[in-house]
Amino acid sequence: MSGIERIRAQTPIVELKNYTYLYRGSNSHALSHVTARIEKGDFVGVLGCNGAGKTTLCKSIAGILPYVVGGSWEGEIDVDGKSLQDSGGTHAVGLVGIVLQNAESQFTQPTVEDEIAFALCNFGYERTLMRQRVAFAAKACGLTAVLGRSPYQLSGGQQQRLAIACVLALQPQVMILDETTSQLDPEGRDEIFRLVGKMNQEGKAIIMAEHDVERLAEFASKLLVLDKGSLVAFAPTSDVLGNVELLLKHHVRVPQVTEAAFRLGSQLPSMRRLPIDLEEATAVFEVWKRGSVHA
């Protein structure tokens, strides 16, 4: 068996099997018959307009839905080969960590150090190990110098990094981030993407619901697109972003360089596929520019 075949034969870290979810009091499904397989080490960007089902997907994988919030559902979600249904969602604890959009609303402790340690205390970690985990998460997220500060004295980017550190201290195999950069400036977004990208390189599976397609084009290995609760695409990033007509049909913004190349169309006869980032676009447009000059 080849290396690629062995990887494919491995148990996926997350698998959704025809999963459907309906919130209490709602007449329409938030997710409808979603099937997807996420492998260990994947970086999956989740795209879709508001109301597409991104947050519902994230909370379902984390075991929050339906087991904490309630609602009705069909199908199944497996995490590391075990059904969340069999454990009432508790199997996700320790394996899956989730960071929500508004970091500030999640803080309860007087200092950054206490905040990182809070979940570890709740899980009954031994004090020496807890200190090691806090130090590890603080260093990984660039917070060592502010451990004694109040979380409310941090910048927006630092607060989001603290929210990630609180989850990272538990060392889950899957990190879920639900629009965690939506309230940050460009510098803050860059901080979070660099941090999450590093965690992915170190082996963690990342699931990131996000509207910033340019940054997802740079970091994500796969994209999952939702529209009105239905899965409309799940494939390698270049394949999804290169399908401009599909994205526009489902109200997903296309990277600017991709849209520019798409609109030039027939003027780029040598283009094998649409560029999805600036580096690829520069190469494509340089060829077009030289051809235009010599025409």
C-alpha cells in the first residue's frame, strides 16, 4: 500500500453522514443532509453567506448541537471514528475545541493566566501539568508577556489569541474557529491566520468559518461551501475558488484576482486554471501583459 493509500485508509478525524439539524421553533432546516469527511491535518475553510449554516455546522461538530442546545436532527457525526450520538456529544470534549466569534463575551477570569487555566481546572488537571499547559498555550499564542493582565485590557487581536489559547491548552486534535476574525482589523486577522496556520502545520485539523476568501486561499487546503443549510461544494481550495460561477450563484465572494482573471477569460488562453492568490495571479497577468505588448 502506498503512502497516499495509507492516508486515505485512515479514520477521518471528523465525518458527517447525511447530517440534518432543525432548531427548536424553526420550520426550516439549518443544515440539510450534509455529508463530508475531514482528515487529520486538513485545514478546512467554511464559506457561505449569512444564514448558510456555518455556525450550526461548527457547533454540531463540537457536540454543542443538539446535545447542549437541543433541537431535532437526523444522520450522524463521527469524531475520530466514534459517533457523537453514542456519547451524547461528550466524546467531542478533549478532541474538539471551538472558538466563537465574540471572544470578550467568553472571559470570566481576572487575568490572562487564570483564563487559560480555567478549563484545565474544570477538567481536574494536576497543577504541575496545568502550569505546563498554560505556559505552552501562552507562548504559542504570543501572550507570555501579558499573563498578568486582565483579558479586558487586551487588544481585539490579543483577545482572540487568548480565546484560542484557552482551547489550545486542552490540546484538542480539532480546532474550530467560527468567524473569529470578523471584528478585527487587517493586522489582527493576519495574526490569527498565522497562528492557526502554524497549528495546522503542527498537525491539528482546522475548521474555520470565515468570509475572508483571500486569506483562506492562502491557508486552507479545502473549502466547504454551504447555502441555506445545504452542502454545495467540498473540495481542494483551488478547485472551489476556481469555480466562479458556482460561488456567485451561492452568494460567496470570489477572490479579487480570481474574478479579474475570470472576466478576462479568452484573453488568457495559456491559463491552465484561474489563479486564487496574488502570487499565482502575478504569473498569469505577466504572461498576458507580455502578449498584449507584442500584439
